[in-house]
Amino acid sequence: MDYKNNILETIGNTPLVKINKLVADIPALVLAKYETFNPGNSVKDRMAIKMIEAAEEQGLILPGGTIVEGTSGNTGMGLALAAIIKGYKMVCTLADKQSKEKIDILRAVGCEVIVCPTNVGPEHPDSYYSTAKRIAAERPNSWYVNQYDNLANTQAHYESTGPEIWEQTDGKVTHFVVGVGTGGTISGVGKYLKEQNPNVKIWGVDTYGSVFKKYHETGEFDENEIYPYVTEGIGEDILPKNVNFDIIDGFTKVTDKDAAVYTRRLAQEEGMFLGNSAGAAIKGLLQLKDEFKEDDVVVVLFHDHGSRYIGKIYNDEWMKEQGFME
């Protein structure tokens, strides 16, 4: 009989899927690493289980304990699934710009959800970072995950996502393009691929309102680059320890409008029903068109599923309110 012992054993080994119509003008073969096939419907399942296992090994969380994390939703989902199987409680703090679906989904898998304001700095006591830290400090037998600085995040992608991409492309991958938030995916995959072939190019997709692109190009952390933006799951107003800027060859920035419009185009033209950051990733790839040659194999990673964005990206009223649709 062929079966898994629990849902966590289904994490990883996601398919590579060729993108066709949207990349008709790109000379290279463009393949999507399609992470919605994970049980929590996102790439974050990979690092969630890795971070918990690392904490267990280090004695940071004991049986029956509480996991606390500030999350845009997907990491919380991955952590929640692991918490259910392993017998932990789960508390998520998230910013009020996150979609209602994400909040409802977290509650559906048993999370206690605390919604925090978006328009405060990361050091502000009400930010979702600070709130998570405070709860973990106040509650006994609690562990604050801190996906931004927890290097088990990068390690998860170095051990799983990177090797999968290398094997699935028969070592022919030439470029890896991915949205950057915590930095774990780009840094872990990038490190693994460059160890196999130093000529593989690693491109990060950033958003306007985030600090990554300018910091990578100038070494300057410019607070003037920081302002509220709509795109979910990529960009930051901090420099997470998981972002290894040395591995990244460059960044391209995508507007909120383009990210939203291209997310819908992926659904309508490729049958790929995906989250907000997928639109940013494919638009970023199209902006990098001049980097690609005919024999190249470009892998773009799609983080999460469209079901998390029904009330936003896939809602005409919301799109019109944002000025993203006529």
C-alpha cells in the first residue's frame, strides 16, 4: 500500500510546470515551481516544519507548548498544520492589510489570530513583529519562531527546494526568479544551485515600498524607500538575516497594479490560480526578458494559492477601488 503517515509527509516534491502564453516573447524555456501543491497550499510549509524540528532539537519548545509567529498567513498555515500533528498550540500575529481569507483559514486550523496595524514601524510596540515577541515572552512554554532571522528557513530550501529544481531540470537550470520576503527561499535555493553551477543567475522580485533592491545595489538601508504597499508576501521594511545578498545577482521591482493584474492573467491565460506574489514574480521575469537566451531554462517559483485572495485580487470591486481595473 502506498500512503503517508500524516499530512506533513506530503510536503515538497512539487511539480515544475511550463508557462506558455504569458511568456510567448521570452526566448527561453520558462518553468514554474508550483508550490501550491504543498498541503498548506504554499511554499512556506517547507520552512515551517524545518523550523519546528530545529527548535525541538534545540529544546526551544517542549511538548504541549505554544508556537508564536508574526506571519502574512502562509507561514502560519504551515506552522499550524505541524502544530496539529505534533500537539502544539499556535498563535499568529498579522498585519491588517492581509486578506480576510488568510485570517479565516488560520482560525480554521486552530490558530489564535491577533490582527495588528500595518502602518506602524517594525519596532513599534503594536507591530505584528513586536506583538509576537511580547506574547512569546509572556506565555509560559512559548517559542517565537521569527521566520525572518531563523536560519532554518533558508536551510529548508537548501535541503529540499533547491535540490528538487536541480534534479527536475536535469541540472540545466540557468536562472531562478522568485519574490523575496523573509529571504529564505531565494537564499536557500540560490546557495544550492550556485554550488552545483556558479553560473546560475539568481534574481529577486521586490515591490515598491520595500528596501531590498536599493540595499542590494548600494549597501544603503534607506528609510525613504519604505511606504505602505498592497502586494502581499514580498518586500520588507527590515533586513531579515535570511536574505543573503551575496547570492542574489539582482532585483527587479514590480508595482502593486502589475502584480495584481498579472496574478489574474496567470489564472485566465495559464489556468494557474495563484496568489498575489505569483503575479509579481511573472511580471518581474518579463521585465528581465533581456537576460534570457534561447537555450536558457528559467525557473520561477509561485508561492501560494489563489483561494487566499478571493476577496481582493479576484474581486472586481476591490480591484476597481485600488485603481487596478477600469
